[in-house]
Amino acid sequence: MKLLRLTTTDPNAVFDAILNTDLKIEPYSQIALSNASFTNEFKQLTITGLQNKITYNNGSGSQTASLTLSSYAGTESDSLALFDDMVKQLNKKLSIHEGKDFGGRFQIKAVGGKNRIAYLISPYSFENFNVPDGLITISGTIDDNNRIVATTGGISTQDTNRIMFALPLVPGAGVFRTQVNTLSGNSNANNGYRMILGPLNNDPGKTIPPEQEKYMIGIVSDETDNSLLKIVFRDGTGNTQDLTDVSGKVRPSAATRDGDGNASVTNDTLDLVIYGGVVQGIYYKGASTITVFSVPYDGEDLYGVIVVRGGGGIAPTKIQNPRYTAKDAFPDVDKQYLGGHNVSIPEPPIQRQATFTLDLSGCSPVADFLGFDVGSNNYVYSRPNYTSVASFTSESGLTLGATDSYIVQLLTVPLDSYDTFEGGEFSILKVIPNLNQTSDQRKCNYEASNLHFIDLKNSQPQTLRNIKARILTDELEPISTIHMSSLTVLIKSKDE
């Protein structure tokens, strides 16, 4: 039995070795691959200021997002980092004030080995939430525009009377809103309610921890005079602050419901919203709009909590018409658009079809990197008649994982092997599974657990000094490598 090790630094893993001595091959010998080692060269992408623009029109007007100038390799982690930046920059262009932007967000992910860019519009409703152990009642159906959340057991000195969202707020143009229905006025230090956005915490205990109460706007009792209420907020700094103006602390204008049991048009409304790359707390005081805070938003998932305190019996604290745009997987078209009371920002428009246009011509290297084809329209794609989802899937995927296996082909001596992709005889020495399709691992080290010998089709003795081989993808295309690649083969006579 003979052992032969082949090495090459060719970037396409082509072996063309010259021996200084004769390698004698007996008639009808057999050959087997013992091991293979090579390092993939992943495709590289560098985004410059000349090619970093994505333009889209979701039906509300044309917008252009600028991607961060950076470099990426065709690896799993780098592709996720690129997806994350693309989503953040696209979402920053969305506004709650535009019809098809409201409740909208972008999603980019790998699906079935290809890459999908999708625009989703999520429903604006009050569902997908949990009520842990608090003394709270919720009246009305999911689509009821006059849904009421109320306390039932009197004043709570902690945060046990709460509602927690099961889904995060939409990170593109998301809205979390409540309207005052009834505020208890029994001069207790724990009256009022708070709206909170923060990281997910399924078990916050009796008191919401500061790290979860990242952004907040609320109506609470004034600590210096419990008969008065005031507006408070948190803007990501970890501190609760009073909303003030030239007259001092800002106080709610509405304390009771009207005679019909519904919220009055002069009642106060509180919003926590995400759009344009910021988180905002907004207070609608009658006809006035007060932007309480506006701070940069990094795209993290933020979950909502409503904490209700005060009242009970005939004078409970009540919240009117809570709503939020939930980040669900695919929108429920039937609950897509709701009418009803409008304080200041627009409700989503009536359901209508629109055409979504995605223009990647301003970032063609990114489009190529993700596997989108130039097509006949220079990287411009259109999805007509969409209502809630518009998606665009690439023709191919990233270089990493594009092959399920590698083919080692011996070029010097024909082998008794065949390939249906080629349609006939093909000198396949070994098929090596690609075990690194979904990882950042560049190195392929293959060691055969069992040697499978293939017949050499040599009826006469042969003497070899020049030996050629190559490594291909499962579609018989060249691979791209760096550093040195090596193959170790064993050759034996037929009688061994």
C-alpha cells in the first residue's frame, strides 16, 4: 500500500503536483481518500459611501436609507450583523404619520438557503398580553374601540395590578397608547397608572425593576399633595422625572368620565411610540400635544407593561381604549385597520392595496452579496397589490453554505466512478459532507472513518510523476480557499 500526500496553495484548490521520483501503480489498483484539509475563503463585502443606499416606496412615498459603512465576510455572524444594520436603517425611515408606515417594520432573514427582505404591517389592537395576579378587569372585545381596563380591589402600593405584553412593540413605526377614562381622586399616594416599555421580563415580581422600566410615561399622585396628580416619565436614563412647564408640574386635565360612560374628547391620552429611529413619550392634553421625551432607539425589542393603581368599588381607576402595534410574525389582515376615536396621530388608513417598490441599485454590491440578481430592471423589484406583507427573496444565498458537500476529483488517472449531474463517467475520489454550512468555521478537516477504495481503470502498470486533482462544490463548481490545502490518499494493488 502506498501513501500520497498532495498539497497546493492554489486559491481554487487545484492540485498539480510534480514528484521527484516515480510512483509505480500496479494494474487494476485501487485508491481511497484518507483525509482532506482546506480553508474556505468567504466572500467579502465592503460598503462604501458610494454604494450604501436602499430606496423603497411602501405606498406612502419614496424613502432612502443609508447603510452603515462597514465590511462583512460571508459568514453567519457577519450576515446577521449586516441584516441587523439594514433593518435598523430601513426602520428609521418609517413614520407613524404616514398611512402605510403605521405599524410597519422591516424583516431580513435567511429562508431556505436564500435571503428575504420583507415589509410587514402589524395590527393595532389590544391582545397578546398577560395579567399575572393583579386585581384588574378588562371589558369589551379585542376590536372594541371603547375597551376598558379597571382596578377592582382598591389601591395597590406595588406593581401587582399590571398587564404585560406577550409581544414586543413594532420596532419600525410602533404605537403604544392609552386614554384616560377615570382617575380616582381619593387623596391616596398610590393613585394613577404608568405605561412602560423595556426588555422582556416574564417574572418582574411585585415591583417593576428599573432595568425593565426603561421608558415610561404615567399619571401618578403628587408626593407633596396626594389630592393632586402629575405627569411623570422615564427617558432611558433610569430616573423618574416630573413633566414641568413654566407653571411647574404638568397635571392631567381629566379626572372623570362623561355621562355616557365613555371617555370624553377632552380626556388625556398617553403614547409611547417608536418611529424615525427614536423612542418618544407623548402626552395629549386636550387639544395640546406635548412631546415629553425623544431619545435615540437602537432597535432592541421593547415590551409593554401597564401598571394601574388606586380606586376600587364605585371609584376605580379606569383606562380607555388601550392599543399597541404588536411585532407578530405575519399580520392578521382582518384586524389590520381600526377606526374609532382619534386624538392627534392618525389611525391606520382604511384597508387598501398598494404597490411596494424595493430599489437596491444604490447598493448593488450588497444585493450581489445577498444573492439578488440584477434582472432586467437594474436591481429594482416590485410587489403589486400588497395589503400587509411585501417580501422579496434572493435568487441565491451567501457563499457560505451554498454547497451541501465537496467533491474530490482525481484528474490524472480515470476512476471507475460516475455522476448523474455530469451525466456519466466522472473521476470522483470522494464526496465530503459540508459540516460548516451554518457557522463561521472556515476550516474543513475531513478524516475518513472508513476507507472506501475505488478502482483505478489501469489495465497496465503506470508510472506517475505528475498528479492532478481538485476540490469542487456539489454542483461541480470551483471552491475558493486561502492558505494551503492538502489531500492524503492511499493506493493499493488489487490483491492487497
